[in-house]
Amino acid sequence: MGAIGLSLALWGCSGERAPASSFVLLDGTTLTSQQLQGRVALVNFWATSCTTCVSEMPELVATYKQFKDRGFDTVAVAMSYDPPSYVVNFAQSRQLPFKVAIDNTGAVAREWGDIKLTPTTFVVNKRGMIVKRFVGTPDFVELHQLIDKLLAET
């Protein structure tokens, strides 16, 4: 791995502040990253055309259900190239219990580090700091331990 690859792999692990983003949700409302403060949040960039994204979705649902009552939130951000009708159909047919956003312009992906690879998942602590970035399917055991630890922080 070259220096660029290494710096990309480490990006988001240094306690960087989550970008000030506005997520346009499927119901037409807007959620800002500011509104997530005080909660532990998982921000997942995905696409309906990404087989890895689709296969990890049941685990993301289970993770959300396990921690939601303790102050945990999930925002699944569909990539700009994903047709909105596909995203709506996917969210409805899979009964996704968490917030789903469509990044029509690609602005949100750019704000979060110019995301090109899906799935890319960020874990943000209660203070709005990025504590972990996963490219590809997260290690869900490690992810659950991290969420548990972050939820216990005051």
C-alpha cells in the first residue's frame, strides 16, 4: 500500500469532525449532521447496484434494531447514480427501519471525503467526531463493540 493508500485508509480515524451535511430523506424531509449530535450515528454510503451493499443491509438493520433504543441512529445514503425509484423500492421492499437519504447531486459523498467506493461506512460519536471508517463490509463484531463503547460515553 502506497502513502496515498495508507493516508486514505487512516482518514476518519483521527477524530475528525463529521462534515456539516444535509441529508434529503425519502419522505422529503431534511436531516442535518448537526441533528445527529448527542447520538452515536452510522452513516453508510451504498447503492442498490452494489451487491456487497445489498448483502450487508440485513446486518445494518440488525445493528440498528439492537442499538436504536440507546441513542443510536443510522443514515443510509444512496449514491447519486442510484435511480431514486430503485432506492425507494429497495427501502420499502426490505422495510428498512432507519433513515434513507438520496444524494442526488453527489454533494454529500463529496463532503464526506469524495466517496466513490461502496459500501463506505462511518461511525460518528455523540460529539460529532468520526471515530471509524469502513470501506467494504464492516466487521460487525468489531462494529458492535465500538457502538456499545461509544454509547456508554457521556
